[in-house]
Amino acid sequence: MSRPSDHPAVPDDKIGVLLINLGTPDAPEVRAVRRYLAEFLSDPRVIEIHPTLWKPILHGIVLRTRPKRSAEAYNLIWTNEGSPLRAIAHRQAEALRQRLQQVSVHYAMRYGNPGIGAAIDNMMDEGCRRILAAPLYPQYCAATTATANDAVFAALARLRWQPALRTLPPYFDDPLYIGALAANLKRQLAQLDFEPERLLLSFHGMPVRTLELGDPYHCHCQKTARLLGEALSREVDVAFQSKFGRAKWLEPATDATLAAYPKQGIKRVAVAAPGFSADCIETLEELGIRGRRTFEHSGGERFALLDCLNDSPESIDMITKLIVRELAGWLPQQ
């Protein structure tokens, strides 16, 4: 008969926070990009086409052609710290650890590394028995928020001892988010050496079909834009980027909007991407390089890509307050 001393001690319960973002390849190389895209584009939340139809296209066409182009794009933005998205995610987590010293803060990517399952394993090993999963997507979308939560639930499904779990709700119209965006963009706009005639807010695009099926993403983006325009006391334009495939996507398209501006007499623009919590290939390469090229080749004169919230003081203050609010009842009373 075993005695209590024969068993390992149960560690004291801890509270864990898992910051989740989309993902990135491990290197700006074709093989690493192909591996990353295979995982990303195999997610039925991302590509809502029956696997029988999609798999031959994915493996017969997409993964034979797209990795090379994507690797070239990643090479243009890769840093000494590696992928910009992963480097920023790391800094965000470090900053939050300083703010929330009674909480174990980790970060993970839905696709690629560090993975969600491994992060949860590490948190459980640390004794985290209450976990807040925090997908850093302000606007809810099944292809981002839902699939991040799916991965968290799947990781918990294989555990014998599951932690208590909470998930961070979308915060597209939260005063904390709108206030952080407004303060951050005001500061960046004031630092420009020209006055933009337009401020374009570019959100990641989605197929129109997702809206028709009930996804609230488009509405969330529009409300964010309206509230942000009011907070900035200026008119803003809204567009959607990153179209993929032949389906009809949300409009207007960012590239078409930038190409049309000079023909309308708009020669100086600033572009912000408020739907992204951290700069990544979609902001740095698609907007900052290709978007600039499109605008200037169409006759534009001055172009500025404004940083995402990243690990700015406004961002860390906002995320800290969102997390503390969601941990109500778990954190000790102050």
C-alpha cells in the first residue's frame, strides 16, 4: 500500500496567460515556408472548401508555387531577431511579465513555432491550473479567433488533468483598445514630416461568403474604424487586403484603393493596420513594400506605413488591463 510520501507533491496552483498570434515560418526559406503554409492552409477554418476538392489544389498547385514567392517576401522583412511577428510576440510577453509578476505569461503561434500545445504543456508543468487563452485578434473571425481557441481546446482534450480555462473575448470596440490605437496613431502621425490627405485603415480580408454565413468580422472592422475615426477626429477610409484565390472577397481592396487615390488627387497618404496586434508580413511587406509601390507607381508622392501597436507603451498598457479584467476572481484582491 502506497503512502502519501511515495507520490510527487502537487505544485501550488498558478495562473497562466497564453498570448496567441497567427504564426510564422521558422526561416525565410522555401522549405520552412512550405511547411508553415501546409499547416496554415490545411486548417478547415481558414480554407472552407471540402478537403476532397482542396487537397489536390493545395498539394498540386499552391505548395508548389507559393512557398518560393512567400520566402522572397519574408526575406525582405526578416530581422536579426528572426521573424518580426515572433520577435514582437516575445517582447510583448516579456513586457507583460514585468507588469503581471503574479502570473505566468507565455506566447504561442497558431501555426508554426512556438506551438499552442507545447506552450500549454509548459504551463501545466509550471503548475498553471487556471489559464487565460488570449488570441490577440481585436475583431472576431472564425479563421483567427475560433481556430486559435480550437487549438487550445484540442490541447486540453488530451490532458488527464485539465486546467480551468477562460478565453479573451474580441475587443474591437473596447474603449481600452480604441484609446490605445488613437493615442498610438496620433503620436506616429505627429512624427511624420508631411500631412497625410487620407488615413487608410487596412484590415485583413476574408471571403464574402464568411459574412453571408454569419461571421461578424466585417461588422467588427467597420465599428473599429468608425470609433477610431471619432477618437482621432478625422475621416478614415477602410479597405481589405490579402485576397487569396478566386472567390469574391470583402471590398474595397487595399491595393485598388491605393492605386485609385492619385487619380482622385490624393497624393499623400498614411496607412494603418489596426486589426493586427503586431507587425508581420501582411503589414511590412504587403503594405509597406508592395502597397507603397502601387501608390507611387500610380502617381502618389508621399506614403507612410504606421506601426501596429506591437509592444508600444499603449499596447502593453491596454493588454495588461484587458488581462487583469478577464482574470477577475482569479487574481488576489488588491
